[in-house]
Amino acid sequence: MARYFFDVHDSQVTTLDEYGAECVDRGAVSDEALRVLCEIAGDWPQRHLHRGLRVTVRDGSGHIVHAAAIHLSAQWLDEDRPAAAPSPQTAGIAA
């Protein structure tokens, strides 16, 4: 198995992987890059909202051999409708 290093880049900082992970093949490298992206985005989604998050993968000799990216976005689709009155449950009122 070869060791690969998964460097994380967002709009504010780049974090270089100092330890790496051993992967059996190219599919495992791609899977690990996607897993890292999802884990980071899931830990703090608001930080990455409407910003890019990218992982570049270096092989043991330092060459970038793979890249993966994710872009999180969220948008309310009902902005033109008036807000609904709160139900007794959401307003904290016993029914």
C-alpha cells in the first residue's frame, strides 16, 4: 500500500496533512478524499456555506495526484410567501 497525504483548502486556510493514510488503490484514494470533505463540511457547515472546500492529494514524493471539491449552498425558496403563524407546539404553548 502507498501513503497519500490529504491537504484541505478552504477560502481562509490551507491545512497540510502531515501523517497521511495508506490506500490500496486509486479508488481508495478518491473515497478517502471524499470522506474527508464530507466530514469537514459536516462538522461546521455554516463555515463552508457558499464557499468552496477542496482536498488535494499528494503521493509519497509530494506530487499532487488527485483533487476533490465540494460547494455547500442553501437557499430559502419561499421568500415571497408570508411567514406562517407559529403552531402551539412551536410557540411553546400547551394545547
